[in-house]
Amino acid sequence: MQPPDEDLVASILKGKRLLFEELVGRYQGRLVNYLYRMLRNEEDAHDLAQEVFVKIYGALDRFDPKYRFSTWLFRVAQNAAIDKIRKRRLKLVSLHRPDTGDGDSGEWELEGQELTPYQEARNVERGTAIKQAIDGLPWEYQELISLRHYGELSYDEIAKMKEMPLGTVKNKLFRGRQMLKERLGDYLTD
Amino acid sequence: MKIESAALEQSAAWKQSTAWKQWLDQDLDGELEAAEASQLAKILEVDPEARAERRGLVALHQAMDEDRIAVRPGFSDQVMEALPQTWWERESSAGLPRWALPMAMMLVTALGAALTLGSAAEVGRFAGLGTTILDFMQATFLAGSGMLFATWRGFGFGLETLIAESGLNLLALAGAVLSLNVLFVSMLRRRRPAAQAAETTGSEDS
């Protein structure tokens, strides 16, 4: 039987640094996928997940065992993702080059965005439809579905993290999925 | 046959409420209570509409699973390499708690003083050592109290003069004391555990 996260944290604080790898192993898939859903970019999701783990490690001595490690980790991740999205928005620039008078105005040339074979394989119609359907949901539903499905948090963990009654979490997840089912309709009958 | 008709009746009654689809949803998430799950299983056996609804949900879950990405190889190694060295690691690698160094310094000082002054003691060696340590501590205590007394007396005298000069000074002093108290309280508040802070603020740890 695996030791609970909180016991691992206690051991790490006694100097067993390598045990943190166990925690990383437990959460890396869930965290990367959750961040990928938030950021829509694999590279960014991995980079931010690494940052979150490093940040969490540096703050482990301030972890309060009253709370669950998972809810703490995902809350930190959520805040980090929101900050990242905000910064991204600030960095958005126009693609139109200023007219320099030499008749060479127009759009900036972008580097070719060729998809790798892996990306191409992933970019199937259904995958795109799912992404679009989830992106089209109201934010609160998107968020809960991402936490449940990609972060694999239990209803109780989500309720604690979002400071919502358990019943509200259940209702919103249900309604969000119903909306997804309606939007995806044909894709789900394959 | 009887069992089936009972299940059908139960199914019809159950579907009158709006919660039945939520049960299906919660069942797929593994969040349904055991009693509810077994009730649901019985209804699914006899109710084609419930089965169709469940198939749709299963398809949705599968479709979302396909949208997952794999963690890049070597990710956990990269994380471990990027970890900073923390105070608890420094402490545990040194094998000493944080208070050990100041305590050791105090002991060495006390021992040094005892050895220096104790050599002059007329009584037996160990008794002389003990007496000297006591004398040394007494002298330190007296010196400290004297300095504290003088300091506070001087401080009190200064304040008295300041307040006596004008009422404005008294007001300024009251303001300063109040500000110091507010500062002290705000510093205490800031010492919440990180987890709690991270859960209540958007910027902490993010």
C-alpha cells in the first residue's frame, strides 16, 4: 500500500528529498493534462507543470496537513495557469507590420507551423470537435470538467478546492457533460 | 419475471425524478454510493433508455480520454534536477537542528568563563567550577538588569520631557504607538501557512 501524500511530505521535510519524485510520479500525468487543457499547448503545459512542482517543493514546509496535498497542488497550478494566460494576452501583438514607406508593408512572416507526424495523428476530427466543445462551455463548467476529467480530482477535492458545496459540484459537472453530449452528438455515436 | 417487473416499476418511478441521469454520471466517476450503484445496476438491466443514456456518457468519457497527452519522457528527472536546496535539507544534511549552533556558542562561552575564573577558586576543583559559573551568571544578570534599568529610565525621562513640551507631541506619540501595533498585527497575519494562503489568495504561490 502506498503511503499517503501527507506522509510523503513529512518524510521529505525530514531530508528525504528523493521521495518528492514519488509525488511527481503520482501527479505528473494529471497535472500536465490539466494544464494542457487550460493552456492548449503541450510545451507550455510541461514547462508550467515543472514550475509548479518546483514552487510546491520550495513551499513544502508551509504545507498545512489539514488540507489535502492534491487540492493544494491543483490550486497552485490553477493560479499559475491563470497568470500565464494573462501574460499571454498582454503579449498579443498585431500581425500587421507598420508601413515603412518602402511599399513593403503587410503582415509579419511567421515561421512555418508544420505539424509533426504525432501532432497530425492527434489532430483528428473528433479530437478537434471535443476541444471546441469544451472550449465552448461556460468557464465554470470547463473548469470543473478539467479538474475532474484531466486532473482526476474527486468531487470532494473539487468542492474543497473551489470552496463550493458538494451538491453544486455534482450538478455543474452533470450539466457541463450534458452540454458536451449535446454538442458532440454525432461524434459520440461512431 | 416478478423480479423484472418490480425492477421495471422501480425504473419508471426512478425516472420521474430528474436525478437519474446524475446517478449515471456519478457512477461513471466512481462517486455513487454502493447502495445506489446496485440499485442503478438493476435498473440498467431492464431499462433500454437508461442503457442508451449510459452508452452516450461512456462514449463521452472515452472521447475525452483520447484527448489526453502523454507526459514527455524524463519529465520527473527534469523536475528533480530543478529543485532548489531548502533550509530543511541544509539542516538535515548538517545533522543539527537550527537552535544547535547558538546553544553550542553559549555553552562554549560559559565553559570558557568558568575555566578562566574557576582556576582562582579556593575550594575543590569541581565545586569551584560550579561556584564560578553561578558567580558569572549572577554578574551577567546584574550587569544586564543595570543596563536595562538605565536604558528604560533614560527613555522614560526623554518621553516625559517630550510630552511635557506640547500636546501635539503627545498626539504624535500616540499615533506612532498605534502604527506600531497595526504593523505588528499585520506581520502576525502574514504568517499563515502557505496552503491556507494559497487557497485564499490568487497570487500566493502562483
